Amino acid sequence: MALIAKFLTPREMAVRLKVSIHLVRSTLEDLADVPPCGFADSTPVYDEAAFARLKYELNLLEAKEGERND
């Protein structure tokens, strides 16, 4: 049985993480070491490893904001 890779658009990532698409796009732009795996038309697509890294970075941002507000 062949495995089918699932690639995610920034919009799909935003929906999964329950954050704005703008936050996802700006964070991905800042992560130079996480390039898209390819493009669907002109939309970048990312793999699960990139999604995991994005989630990690957003958690770091949230933690830093929490420290500033304490």
C-alpha cells in the first residue's frame, strides 16, 4: 500500500492551530530554515515537520507574551 503525503497550506495550518492566517504567514516568513515543500498553483505548501515547527514557534511567542504581561 502506497503512502500519500499530506501537505498543508498556510490557511489549513491556521485552522488547525486556531490562529489568524496573517500570524501563520508572518511566522513562516520569519522561519528561513522552514521553506515550503512546493507550491499548489501559487500557494506554498508545507509538510508535517514544518507544521510542527510552526506550532513550536507560536507556542514560544505565546509564552514570551505571557511573561511580559506578568
